[in-house]
Amino acid sequence: DVQVTGAANLQAQQDIQIAQNLMASAITTQSVAGNTTVGGQVGTAGALDMRAGGNIAAGQVVAGVAGGAAASIDADGSVQLASLETGGDNAGRAGQDHAVTGEMAVQDHADVQAGGTIQAGSLAVGAGLQAQAGGDIVVNGDALVIGNAQLQSGGAQQVAGNLQVTDQLVSDAQGGLQVGGDLVANNGL
């Protein structure tokens, strides 16, 4: 475990590897040409900024839940998280795939961009969603977006459960939009 009373700022030219948890009042990691891997939880009450020239992988990620601080996760390779919960805005960038196996819950605005596939187990966003993928956009459960949702993908867009957008849904999918449950867009498509 790495537990810091104040802010944690971890920088390396190559890999950053933490076998268990990374906890601090604010967290910044940068592996310039390598990967960042956290075997357990990444937790901060403050802002989270993770950057890697390679891949970013972590278990449960919790950031800014109390104070609404922003979270940014940016990898030239892939992003692979067990779950993601943020109290503020979330910016997710991946040169390859951006995957959150479990729940992705963002209190404010979410902006996710990936060269490959964007995947989430379930999705809840509190202040609008922008998602742009070179491949597919896939939600394996329900998706709720308060505000507008703008989805653009080079592949298909698939929501296995219900898709509810409280304002307008704009879907631009080369491979079509498929919703397994109900599709509700309060201000149209």
C-alpha cells in the first residue's frame, strides 16, 4: 500500500507499479514512456490526474467524491479499470481501448475518447456525456445520463439494458445503435 496524508505525486520515465492500494488527498501519476499499474484501489478525496505513455490499469478508482474535484485518466495505450466513481468531471482518454469493467459513475460531466472500444459495465453520468470511439461503444448494463449525451463511434453502439437520457441524445454510429431494454430520450434523438 501507498498511503499519503497529503498529495501524492509519482513520476517515472518508465513503469509505475503498486501491488496494492494508492491513497492520498490528491493523486498525480505520470509514467512518461511506460505503464501505470495499481493492483488495488486508487482513492482520493481530491483531484486525480493519471497519465501514461503506455497503459493504465487499476482496480476500483474513487476520486473527488466529497468535494467534486475532477478526475483525468489519459493513456497512449489502453485504460483498464475495475470501476470508476468521481465526484466531479471525468476526462478519460485512451489511444487504444478504454474499459471500466464494473460501474462508471460520474457526478458531473464525462468526456471519454478512445482510439479503440469504450466499454462500461454500467453507466451513470450527472451532467452530460461525450463519448468518441474509433471502435464500438458498449455498456453491458443500464446507462443513465442526466443532460445531453453525444455518442460517436466508428463501430456499433450497444447498451444491453436501458438507455435513459434526460435531455437530447445524439448518436452517430457507423455500426448502428442497439438497446436491449428501453430507450428514453426526453428531448429527442
